Amino acid sequence: MSGLYTILLLVASNIFMTLAWYGHLKLKEFSWFSSLPLIAVILFSWGIAFFEYCFQVPANRIGFEGNGGPFSLLQLKIIQEVITLVVFVVFSSLVFGSGGLKWNHFLAFLFLIAAVYLVFKN
């Protein structure tokens, strides 16, 4: 069950991370936000990133095998990276209407799945 909690916390963490890293690019379309100085945008993003850490740190603590969790450090990192990319693709498609996925993107996802498989293989 701690593996599921870890993955759910990592998904929540990555949603906040993606908002903190890229959300300001969409918010600049609003006049109140576009007039903010860079330091204010950085502080705004840090405020969002705080919540990322509120999910990321428990996810790693719960999931790490050294704390009784099911995942090695390498496995945690690979899971986190795959979740990051999936969340980013969904975010960029929904928020920015990005150009769509092409064959090479699907091939890259297959390689990610292969990476996850290989990292979990004994």
C-alpha cells in the first residue's frame, strides 16, 4: 500500500511542480500578472513549489526501502521522472494546446516504459 501512496503523492507533487515551473508562462496572458516584476513571478512560483515539496518529501520517505518502503532510490527517481513527463504532456496539451504528439513522442514513451521495466528487473 505504501507503493500506491508514494505514486499518488508523486503525482500530486508533479502537478504542483509543473504549475510552478510553467504556469507563469500562461498567467502572463493576464494583465495583472504580466506587469509583475521577475522577482514577484519567482516568489509566486516558489509559493506553488512549497506545495510540491509538501508532497514530494513524504512520497520519498514513505516509498524509500531504507524507511520500510518498497522502492530503491533509483526506482523512486525513475518513477518520479516518468510521472513528471506524463504530467507535463497532459499539462502542456490542456493548458497550452501544444502541437500534439507525434510518432517519436510515442517511441520515447515506450523507451520510458522500458527504463521502468529494466530498473525494476532483478
